[in-house]
Amino acid sequence: MYEDLFFRKAELEDILESEAKVDRENLLEQLNALNKALGNAQVVLDPLVDQWEKDLAAGRMPDLDAKVAKE
């Protein structure tokens, strides 16, 4: 069961990092539930911070005053 949870967590993270249009809120809830089941304290709930991290990873300066567009 642990391996299944671990691999599902990796799948969700890959989907969230992709540029595909997805229901981010639902995926974030699933990811948080998996983190809890795996005993990780990491909570992923802030789409604005996620956008900043995505911008930084792409080499862009994040707009700290911007609002995140729902995908």
C-alpha cells in the first residue's frame, strides 16, 4: 500500500507541475491527503506560492502582486 501511495503522490505532483489545464484544487486536496497518509507534514495549499515557484523554475521573475488565474 505504501508503494501505491508513494507512486500516486509522484503522479499528482507531475500533473500539478505540468502546464495542462486541471482542477488544481481537487489535485491539491488529494496530494494533501496522500501526504498525511504517508506521514509527511508537507501541506500544499497556496496556488499563489505555487505560481511563484513555477515562475522561478522557468527563469522568470514572479509578480508578487499578481493574482493566480484558476487553471
